[in-house]
Amino acid sequence: MPQEQRVIPLVLFRRAPSEAVGVADYAAWICVCRRSQPLLGRAATAQPVLESSKVKCPDCGRGYVVVAATSGKEVKAVEVREV
């Protein structure tokens, strides 16, 4: 079965929300600094979010986390948040 790509919210500080792409428990998005390559992150299931689950843009240093939803054994990326 092919992987389902879903458009999910990209929630930013002091900026209008944008969009990311979620596939299973991963997400990809473009940083607000307009870095040419997308950032890629895996959904964080631990609360509070562990430092190792955060994605840092190598160009500007902004941090992001991929928020997870769980349903049974399935973990799904549901949004990306700037942290």
C-alpha cells in the first residue's frame, strides 16, 4: 500500500500558520528562514518533548517539534510547531 501524504499545520511564533507534509510519523516543511532544503522530523511521543526530538534548522537555528497522535499502535504526525 502506498504511503499517504497529508497536509498538516505548521504552527509558528508571531507568524501566520503555514503547512507541512506528514507521512506516517514523519513530517517535512520549509523553515521560515526559507532554507532551500526542507527540514525533516519524526513525531515526538514523549511528554514533555525530549530535546532529542526537536529539529533545529542548520541555517538559522530555529527549533521545531513534530506533534504526534496515537491510535493503538499507529503513531501519526498531526502538526509541526516552532519551539
